Amino acid sequence: MQHFIETQQFTKESLTELFKLSSSLEGARERSLEGKILATLFYEPSTRTRLSFESAMMRLGGNVISVESARETSSDVKGETLEDTIRIIGQYADAIVLRHPEIGSAARAATVSKVPIINGGDGAGQHPTQALYDLYTIEREVGRIDGIHVAIVGDLKHGRAARSICYLLGKYDVRMTFVSPPELRMRDDIKEYLAEHEVPYSEVERLDGVMREADVVYQTRIQKERFASPEEYERLKDVYVIDRALADSMKEGAIIIHPLPRVGEIAEDVDDSPHAVYFKQVGYGVTVRMAILKTILGGESDILRPPAI
Amino acid sequence: MQHFIETQQFTKESLTELFKLSSSLEGARERSLEGKILATLFYEPSTRTRLSFESAMMRLGGNVISVESARETSSDVKGETLEDTIRIIGQYADAIVLRHPEIGSAARAATVSKVPIINGGDGAGQHPTQALYDLYTIEREVGRIDGIHVAIVGDLKHGRAARSICYLLGKYDVRMTFVSPPELRMRDDIKEYLAEHEVPYSEVERLDGVMREADVVYQTRIQKERFASPEEYERLKDVYVIDRALADSMKEGAIIIHPLPRVGEIAEDVDDSPHAVYFKQVGYGVTVRMAILKTILGGESDILRPPAI
Amino acid sequence: MQHFIETQQFTKESLTELFKLSSSLEGARERSLEGKILATLFYEPSTRTRLSFESAMMRLGGNVISVESARETSSDVKGETLEDTIRIIGQYADAIVLRHPEIGSAARAATVSKVPIINGGDGAGQHPTQALYDLYTIEREVGRIDGIHVAIVGDLKHGRAARSICYLLGKYDVRMTFVSPPELRMRDDIKEYLAEHEVPYSEVERLDGVMREADVVYQTRIQKERFASPEEYERLKDVYVIDRALADSMKEGAIIIHPLPRVGEIAEDVDDSPHAVYFKQVGYGVTVRMAILKTILGGESDILRPPAI
């Protein structure tokens, strides 16, 4: 039995293996997990993560039972521990996707669980399947990961998705540009990690230049309240919007990805640009989750290393 | 790919075809949609519409993913547009049943969707599968539609179901009687539509006479607050209740239908009258939705014309 | 067609038959209920009961449609009766698991339903599948029911689970000890029932002695507010906690069961005691519900007597 708690469970080699499996599963409808039951146990709402896993499980022929708001169930209200809840849900299902606001919760669940735990987001911790499908989107749409230039844009200080993709990219021969207002720069831990892995990076404040050079622009949201002041927000907000002119300035084959939802930071007329792959990215999310489920529940292979718990 | 947004997508001929398909699906359990996934995306609660579509999909061997209160999902709260949500859910599912409080929302969704949109009610707009199964109930239980006399009873001014069935009946050789308090009469748009289609109709205030003459009595709810005054409510409320004596006054083979829920406007002792088919009607709803799903997802035929969007 | 409303529908003989069927279904994944649809209709939240039934149905190859909070659906808000709701849901599903806060609600539902009703808890009434799997756990883990000594611990006055198991045990040759604070003693109706069935019982206030003697200790929660006074709570609360030392004092082969969730009344270090079977008990719950579903929907046998409604 294998849990999936953190991206560190993958090496560059096993990522290649996972993506090969993912690629073979694109558009597939199988009966390989027939009779298996996946529980989605969500302590905070995340409709897309839930639906994406449910869709992935069903495409493999499996079944799903769901707890959409575990915080409000009577057992949680009565004071049951997460550990006990996991022990119980593990009697109903063959694997559990856990979404929980506390960092480390997925690892805690894994220590007591008799069925595989899949981390569906543990607060400020990881959301490892998201990071995986961001990377998979790059591989599928750019055609390679080694040798590319990736720009990450927006609130790099708080954005979990922006931080997570850096960890994965650290395994590859890439260079990176961080685009953000000064007060929302990528934190030092990530920069040190990249330095250790000899990934060159630079930090800039403006988006326009990097749009012409990057192979991948990873756009994210900046919330108004994250800026130092309303004046700073007014000064900078439009700088980080990708409009059609900016999209058109991109190199051939370059792509724009986004964790979604977007609320204005990519103009709607960018959607039919050949560079816009952020909706396709959602589909790749289902594909990669199929691969994770098949790896964990289908006894597909020993792609995953054990988590460090 | 075909959306189903409005009843106008059917002609009299294609309705006959749809009802033939429906009839062949009564009580059926198939695997014809095995591996397909239907998303029910509800921006306002409608447990019956949701369960009815889910049951229909499962009877055809398909799977279902559900968003019961899309208004409260984090993406909607963050300000995502309906269009983006549709683009994303369309990556998880092979078709989307959309329930939304705004008129025209299903058509808006269809303009951007890469998977079929099925209108599950768009506010004051249409709820086309309901109108279809109301009509199917008439055909199945009376044995014909041409030549019959249909009475529609209750709040005809605001009732969406009452208005919708009129549009469909306009395609047939029927005559109609509208039974309502003066202030809740059918609006002019419907009357003009019927006049254009040469459907004779009359308007009356009392129910008792028409009960003896109609082949179909379509009873609906009147909410207390819709009356001009509390006195008017007191004066009229009992006039519109179908009790057992009224039901017993009906012609042989005549039927009572109702969009449900009822809250007093049909007495409980009418339930075992041979004229009472309103619970059976619910079952016909599942059947007609099976036919719609099979038409749209099973590549059954080109029964449907494209919607006018 | 057979409803399952109350444990009285089983005799000692038919319980043996049900448990034989359950035992054959442990760990099974079948397609025997393929194409069948179970509705879980919950008027009060009970995530575990819902998931347990859903898991059981899916393990038999069946489908599930769910209403998690029927109290908040528009039809209930509009004033629809439970009877009408049952008539309607019965058009969507092949059987209904009903959870409702009012005693007798499942029997009311059964009188009008055209599909089998399974009582998933009717307030202060019964939760018959829970009582069955409590008993099944005893049979599977102790190896027999006749001849054993069962201690029931906690709030015996209000605890539905504690009361229900007594009715079932009344059919067997057991002896019982009730362990509770004086103000939370088992009510007279149960004691009279046991006396009628010649089941010897005693009542004690302390847990430690009985732990050494009982074959089964059925631990339940005591809520602080049930004690006569805060002083009484302080005086007694620790007396009813099973810690590891108490668990270790048990006879070989003796077991601790619990309806869960627990919130302190069994210490966590008891979990890996050989006597602790309360999490396994959850799994037996799925098994017994599979047996009930197969009996009712699979035409398995005539194990069940009709309910007294």
C-alpha cells in the first residue's frame, strides 16, 4: 500500500514513468478499477479538486463516496479526531482523497490509515496532484521540460501552486523568471532550493519583457488585499494582466498556464490564442489523477517512493 | 454535439420520435452510456430535478458527478464567470445539466461549452425536460394529444410549468381552458401564441365545470401571497382545491397532472382515484430524461434541432 | 417487496441466516445489484450511516442517489409531506434508506411506499441495521452469542444503540450487566423485556469489576450535560473511561465495542489492544448492510418478516 502525500515521492525518472502512464490514459474509459471505492473527504470546499478526482475514478470504472463538508458532520462537531475519522472512512473505501486546511494533516492521516491516503491539499502545505498536472501540461504542450524557460507570475509569496511547481522544476534543467510586485516575491526557501539544484532564476517586476522570452508563463491570481497599499494596487494591477497583445507577443509554441479560477488576470480574448492552454490543463488534471489512482489502487507499478512520515 | 436548451428544438414530428424512444425506455436498465459521465451543476437547489436526471443517467449505465450548490463554491465566490465554470466542468464530464436562476443562462453556457448543455431550468425561462414529460404523461395516459381538451389551473401568470406546456400544446390540435383568479390569468404572450397556432382557449374563474369536461386537468400551486388581498385569498382558495368529489366528476379516461410538490391543492384522498396520475408523471420524467440523455450522449439520432443561440 | 423498519422482523433463526449471508459477503465485490438504484434520504445528517449504506450498495454493483439534508430541500420547505416525498423518490430509486428525526417515520414511509424502505434511524425509535451489526460483531469476534456475558456502559437512559442491542440480545441465552451513573440507568421497559425473556441482568455503578468478567463490553458516550450536576460529572467521568490498564484486565477473547464516534471514553492506547474491535465493527456494518440490501433488492430470500405497521 502506498500513500501520496508530497511531490518529493517522485524522482525525475518516476515522473517520466507517471507521465507515460498519464499519456496512455488520455481520453480513456476503463473498467480497471471496477468494484473499487474512492472516498473524497473534504474538510474545506474545493469543488474542482473533488470533481476532478471523481471524474478520474469513474473513467477507470471505479465508484465514489463523498463527504463535501466534513467540518459540519456530526462526528466532527462531537469532537472526533481526524485520526478516528480516517480509521472509520477507511472501512468504507479503498482509498481516501483528503482535503484539509491544516498543514501536515495528510501525513497524520497516513500514519493511522489502513487504506491509501491521497493528499488533496493540506492548507499551506502541498497539493501534489496539482503540481504534477501543471508539470504534465508543460511536457505535453511544450513537448519537453529540460531546456525551457519558465516564468511564474503573480503573488509568489503566498501562492501554493506557484511554490509547488518550483519544487518539481528543480529536478529539471530549466531556467526561471519570477514576476511579481516587490512585496510578493518568492520566499527565500524556494530560491535556496533552486540554487542548490543549480536552477538559474531571476526576479523582475514587469511582465511584458518576459512574455516574449518564456516558453511557459504560469499566471496566478493576485488578491487586492495582498498589496502593500491601495495605491500600490492601483499602480501595479494592470501590469500583471495578460491581454491579447501580450499573448500575441509570445514565441511560437510558448504556453500560458493558470491554476484557475481566473478573475481578470487573463483577458477573455486570450482564450482562443494558440498559447492559451489553461482550460486544457484542467483536462490534464483528470488524466494525471487517473494515473495516480491507477498507480495506487490498480497495483500498476512501484512508481511512488514512500512519503517521509 | 447537440445542446438541449428550449422546447422549440422539437417539432411535432420529432416529439413523436422522442416519445417513441421514451416509451421503449420505460423500466429499462441499460449499459448504453457505460463510461459516460454526466455533471449536474445546480446554482439553485432542485433536489427532484437533480435526482431525476441522476436516476435517468444511472439507468443507462452512466456515471454522475454533482454540484448541488454551485453558488457557494469557492470559485463562484471568487468571482469566476459562468462561462469559465462551464469550460472547466466540461473537462470533467461528457454533458452538463445546468440549473441556474437567470433566464438565458443555459444558452450562454451552450455558446462556450465543448460538451452538451442540458437546460435544467433557467429561472423565468424554460425547464424544457419538465414540459416534455408533462406532455409525455398526457400521451401515455390519455392515449393521444390531438383532439383533447386541456384545462390548466392555478397561478397561470407566474407558473413556469403552466406556461411551458402551452408552448408545446400549440403544436397540436387541442383546445384549452385556463382556470385562475382574475389577477393570476395567463399572460398575453401565451394567448397570442395560441391564437397564432389556432388553438382555441377560454378563461374561467371556477374549476368545477371544467373538471367534468376536460381530458386533462393540469393543477398547479397558488401561493397565498400571489392573491390581490387576504380577503381575495380566503374567498378563492378552496375553489381551486381538487377534492375527491371533483375528481369523481371527471370523464372516464380523464387525468389530473401536477408539477409537484403539492401542498393542499389536491386532497390526499384523490391519490387513489383512477384519474390521479401525478406520481406516475414523476416516473415519466425519468423516462423522458433517459430519452434526452440517450439522444444527446448516445448518438441515438438527430431528433433535436439546434437551439436558437 | 419487503421493508426493513425494526429489529423485531428478525427471529433468532433468521438472524442466523442473515449472519451467514453477511459472512459470505465479507470483502466481496459483486455485480449482483447492477442496474439497481438506492436512494439515501436523510432528514438529519449522519455521514457514517450514509457512507456505510452507499459503500455496501456499491460493493454489490449498485448505484446510489443521495439527499444529504432533505430538511432544506425546496419541497420540504414548501410544506410537502414525508408521504409525498417518499412517493416521489420511489419513482427514482429501487429502495430508500430513510433517516428521519421522528419516531415512527420509517413505518409511515413504508405504508405509502411502492419501493422498500430501510430504516436508517428514526429518532428515538430504532436504527435497526446498527443493532444488527453490533450483534454480528459479537458473533464474529467472540465466536458465539449464546452463553456470553455482555456489559453495556454509559448513558443507558438515552442511548439508542444501548437500548437496541438489548432487544436483540433478549433472543439469546446471555447475561447482562448495566454500568452507569444512577441517574442514567437503563429504563424499565428494557428491564421488563429482559425479565420476560428470562435474561438475567444486574446494574452496577463502577466499570472496573465488570471489565474482568465480561465477554463483551459495549462502551458508549456520556454527554456532560446528562449528569445531574457538574459535581456529579467531575466525580464520575473518569470512572467510565476505558484506559489501557482496564483493557488489559479483560479475559482472553473478550471484546470492546462502541457505536462511535468516541470522544475520550476509550483511551487511544487501547486501539491496538487485541480486545479493541470497535473499528473493525465499522467494517462489519458495511457487511451487514450488504446482506440487508441483497435480501431486500436481490430477492435473496425471505429472511425478513413483515414489519408491524
